[in-house]
Amino acid sequence: MTIVEPTSHDADRHQAAKRETLARMAGQIADFFKSYPEEQAVPAIADHINQFWSRRMREDFVVAFDTQSADIQPLVQAALPAIRRTSR
């Protein structure tokens, strides 16, 4: 039996896939709320993520997009500061 050690390339692909998945999921939430006025949509997006995403998902999302939020929809960008961070 041969054990194959994961490479850094595998880890990078995994992180990229996780980032894309979180961006897609947040975008689906934003799509639902986009017909609302922005002042209602932004807190509703953050509230949904805070209520229904696990701590790990929220932390991964914040880490992935806190400094590079250009890859997520504008409503999600606006909601990002209201997403609860986990304490480490």
C-alpha cells in the first residue's frame, strides 16, 4: 500500500474550491435579498449567514474575503463587517 502525501498544490486547490463554494453560497443568499432595499438586504444577508452558517464556515468566509472582497457580490461585501467572527 502506497501512502501519498498531500502536496501544497493540493492544499491550494482545496482552499480555492472552498473559497469559490463560500462565495457562491453567499451570492445565492444575496440573490434572494437583492429585490429588497439595500438598507434591509445587507443586514438580512449578514443575519442569515450568522444564523445558519457554522462558526467554521463564517471564519473561513471572513478569512477568505476580508481583504479581497472583489470576488463577492456588492451586497455581500456590504454585509461582511456584520458577519460574526469567531474568537480564537
